[in-house]
Amino acid sequence: MMRLGHRLARINAVFIKELIQMRRDRLTFAVMLAIPILELVLFGYAINTDPKHLPTAVHAEEYTPVVRSILSGLENSEYFDVSTSHSDPRASDYLLASGKVVFVVEIPAGFTRQLIRGERPQLLVSADATDPVAASNALGRLSTIVNQALAKDLTGPLAHLRAGKGAVDLVVHPRYNPEGITQYNIVPGLLGVILTMTLVMITGMAMTRETERGTMENLLAMPGSPFEVMIGKILPYVGVGLVQTVVVLVVAHWLFAVPFIGSIALLVLSVAIFILANLALGFTFSTIAQSQIQSMQLTFFFFLPSILLSGFMFPFRGMPHWAQMIGEVLPLTHFLRVVRGIMLKGAGLQESVYDLAAILAFMLVVSTVAMLRYKRTLD
Amino acid sequence: MSELAIDVRGLSKNFANKAAVSNVDLQMPRGQVWGFLGPNGSGKTTTIRMLCGLLKPSAGEGTCLGFDLRRDAEAIRRQTGYMTQKFSFWADLSVRENLDFVARIYQLDNRRQCVDETLAVLGLTHRQHQLAGALSGGWKQRLALAAVTMHKPKLLLLDEPTAGVDPQARRDFWDQIHRLSNEGMTVLVSTHYMDEAERCDHIVYLAHGKLITEGSVPDIIDQSGLLSFRAEGKGVRVLEPLMAGQQGIEHAAYYGAALHISGHDRAALEAAVAKVADQGYSWQEVKPSLEDVFIALMEQSGGDKRAHG
Ligand SMILES: Nc1ncnc2c1ncn2[C@@H]1O[C@H](COP(=O)(O)OP(=O)(O)OP(=O)(O)O)[C@@H](O)[C@H]1O
Ligand SMILES: [Mg+2]
């Protein structure tokens, strides 16, 4: 018990020292808080992956009531803004190629007649595929939009046409996004990305800074085990991480009305575990790196796969097997599942426990490496 | 409890197969003030670091304060105060915050009072909220000394504590060292200053990582077998280059308004003096200074200059 008291006292000493140093380093502190807001706004607004009001050209060779229903259905969906209608097929190519429109909807002559006969005429939609993400949601909704528009017309003897595959054969560029990325999906992910980037980076400097400023010799000459120094050094940043979390969630709620249907307590627990895992990793980097620059490089070396292979950038199930294997090791992968589960699906502890355990295991392994790497001498 | 504060044998340290310290024996009684001297790169810092557990010795063994150097580093650490050669307190913490940290990590009772007292003794009470990095060099050294003695260590290792400190502050510093020693601390100080060496009970002289000589100042001077002659008179300084080239004169230097020559060979020295006897300067034999002895030692240990007489 005495020993524990001594340990806590020394952890407290390092903790307070770090707290003061963190507070005094205003720029870093400001950056830690600015990054979440900046990224949220960037990803939320500028990198809006559910764009609406996309300019659309219509090349219709007949204007029957059915065709008009389809066109107004497109307009009403808010995804398509019909900006031009024309009858020259070459104009379509030009409009798409020049980027004046994102979609061209083509309705061939005899469309209505074939439709009524139940021959499922083709409705051809060409999409500007240079930015597949931009168009994918509009395209994803397309068949629903068309079928709903036709529902009003296909009544009485024509009602049977609504069944089965629908009255119209939609031919679109098959760009699809199975997880249908939206802000709802991005914001929880962004929370994980922000925590990973800032926390690993900041603790990555923890020991290298002491070495570079020449204070390491002094720290080593004083009592304090590696474990005590590590805990004292990362604890202040648990607070920083929690503040960042609150900022992200409040901004997410305020700007994007992201729903939150799960348990707050479970979210706090998950975030705390994830923060500790990242801080432990950062500390480990700082015991490996020789300089602050090197620890930055290590951070980015870790950050890239975290962003690319965790399911944040690309749908996890869409990745090749080897990429999924790497992804399973990364704490961000598990955190994304947990947080999306809690926030969007109302997942409980039972659904989250496997992923939380995976994060804890990562933290344990990384901390062990840190303890082995932490040198108590200057050799 | 061992009466020796430091008792090490065969202490050696190699860096990438280059020997920084080789085969150093030290038996230092408790309560004394010892001086650690030697030219740059002679291994003073490396030896001190091994003593306080910051470097693992490549060879050798021994105890510090009765604790085994290799096995009980943590216990040694707790009872030792080590002031590094380069200022190593936290520049972005204030004077007070630095002392607070030290007090916390050593778990001193009555921390606030203890820090207040230290600040008062140090004369830094009015600047306690200033960042340590903004202190002048001399004040940094004083802060460091105060910080490493706050936990009342039994052994104090000071690595060039007065480098770059003005004479007045240096004197204050030594008053402090003697005060601490009187309180029972054992103090090992490395220095390049001769006047500081003369304030020590015992001198250890290192060169090229080897212990060359040790003892009290008069003993070291006597043991050196060095002889010195001093010439006074108007314009005697012009003789310096002439004398420096003479057979048997190992060293010639002009200081204190007099020319000093020294060497180990009495006959050769007297012959050299006789050659310039007609120039009207007054010559007399004097006791060699510690500096003369160290310069002679440095030149001897340098290799081929060893040949003399
Ligand atoms: N970490 C290290 N790696 C490699 N060589 C080292 C290291 N530390 C010291 N040395 C070498 O060991 C030798 C002794 O160095 P040390 O710093 O102990 O000398 P010193 O007597 O303290 O010198 P000074 O009076 O300049 O402080 C030098 O040649 C130095 O270059
Ligand atoms: Mg040195």
C-alpha cells in the first residue's frame, strides 16, 4: 500500500508538470482544439458526399404525360436540377464533357408506348464519372425516384406494371457506394480520426522532447519508474481527448443534426479506452524515435493506414482480404464500429464488447513495447 | 553502513569500442568534498553518470552509499543529487514550478514550506514566477543546485557547476557547497578552475579516461616532482618564447607579473636560467602551482611529450 502511495505521488508529480507545460504551449493547445472543428467543417460541408441539386440535362424524344411525371419526379427529389432540355443527341456529349451537367437523362422515342405494353423501355442515365462519389447518392436514389413518379400514372389496368422489376429498365453507370456514405456516417468516423491524429502526435513528442531539450538526463536521475512517467505524461491528454470529443459531438449535432440514439455512458467509456490506446501508442513512438521529427514521421506512418484501411475512407467490406486483416489490427477500425453502432444504431455493451476488447488488447501490446523500450539510462 | 560514500573498482565505459573511462578506482569517505579534474573529454562526466546510475559501466563494480552500482540504481538515485553539466531543468516551467516538481517527485513533506525556504535561501523569491529558461546562466546554476539538494541527498554529484558563473557568484556557490558538506553531505565536484580545486579536501585527476593522480593539493604538488622558477623584472615577458624552447623546460608561462618555468630536471632548469642570468631579471625557485602540475600532467599523459630531461 505504501508503495502504491509513492507511485501515485510520483505519477502526480509528472502529471502536474505535463499539465503546466501543455497549458504553456498555447499554440499546440489551440491546434488541438482547432483541428476537430476544422476537420468537421471540411468533411461536413466542403467535402459534402451527399451533394444535391446536380445539374442535369434531359434529352427527350417525346414529351408524354408519363415522361413529364418522370422529369418532375427527378426535380422534386432535389438531387437533379434539370437545367436544359434539348433534342440534339450530340449536345449531351458536350454538356457532360464540359462539366456543365453531371447527368444526362435520355428518353428515346416510343418510350411511352413500350412502357404501356409492358416492354420495360430503357431510361438511359449517363453520369459524369470523374467524381463517382459526388453522383453516387443521386444515382442510388434514381430507381426509387422514377418508380415513385410513375406510381401516380400507373393505375387501374396499368397497375400490374409497377410490380416486379418496375416498368422502366434503368440503365445507369454502375457506381455504387454500399455503405452510402453520409454525414451521419462520417461524423462519428471523424471523431476517431481526429483523436488518432492529434493524440498520437502529441504524446509522440513526450519523451523525444525531453531528450531534445536535454531535460531527459535530469528526469532519469530522479526517482520514477517508466510506468509512472508514462501514466503521468499521458493523463493530461485524456482530458484533451475528452474535450475534443465533446467539441466534435456538439458541433456534429449542431451543424449536421447527427442523431444520437445510444448510451452516452457507453460512448464515454469507449472514447476513454480509445483515447488511452492512442496515447499509449504515441508514448511508444516517443520511446522509439530519436527526435521529434522522427516521431512525427512514425505518427504519419500509422495515420495513413488508419485512415485508409479502417473503414473511414472506404467501406470496410469492400476492401481486399489482406487490407481487412491490417484493418482489424488498427484501433480506429474497432472504434468506428463501436461509435457508429452506439450513435446510429443504439448498440449496447453486448454489441460493442468485442471491438472494445480489441482496442484494449492493442493498448496492452503497445504499452508493453513502451515499457521495454523505455531506457532508464543514457546508454 | 560503509564509511565510504563511493567505493568503486575498475570502473570502465566504452562507447562504440572507444574507451571513455578505463579502470578507475575511487574510494571516497563520507562527508568530504572531492574535486574531479581533467582536460575536456577526459571522462569526468561519464564517470559521474556511472556513479549515479545513468550509464551502465562496461566493466568494474562497486557501491555508492553502500548500494550496489549495478543492482540498486534506484536506491542510489533516491539519495543522490546530480547536477548536470548542461542546465537540464524545464525551461518552460517557472522557477517555483521546477522546485515543486522536484519536491513532488521526491515526496517531500511540507512541500510548500520547503519550496518557500529553498527560494529564500536561493534569493529567488522575487523571481519565483519567472520561467527558468529566462534566467541568466549564473542564476540557472543556482536554481539547479538548489533543486538537486532540496531532498537532502547524502551524496551530491556536481558536474562543472560553476562554468560561466561570475567570481562573486562562484564564491557564493562554494560557500553553499561547504555549508552542505558541513551538514553531512558528501560532495564530488568536477571543475576546470584551479582555485576551486584548492577548496577541495582531495583531488582526482583524470586524463584520457584514466585516473592519473589523486590526493590533497600539497600532496599532488609534492608527488609531481615538478620544479618551478620565477623571474621578475621589467619586460620579462619577452623571455617567454625563448625559455619555452629550452631543453628541460617543460612549460613556460607569464602570469602574475612574473615568468614561470617548470620541469622535472633540476640541472637542465638551472642551466637554462644561467644562460639568461646576465639579463638583469631576478630569479628564484618557487613552489609549483597546482596549475603547473596539471599542465605538466596533461602534457605527460598526452603521449610522446613524456620524454624529458
Ligand atoms: N554518449 C556518448 N557516446 C559516445 N561517446 C561519448 C558519449 N559520451 C561521452 N563520450 C566520449 O567519452 C569521452 C569522455 O567524455 P566526458 O563527457 O566524460 O568528458 P568530460 O571529462 O566530462 O569532458 P568536459 O570537460 O568537456 O565536460 C569523450 O571522448 C566523449 O567524446
Ligand atoms: Mg563533462
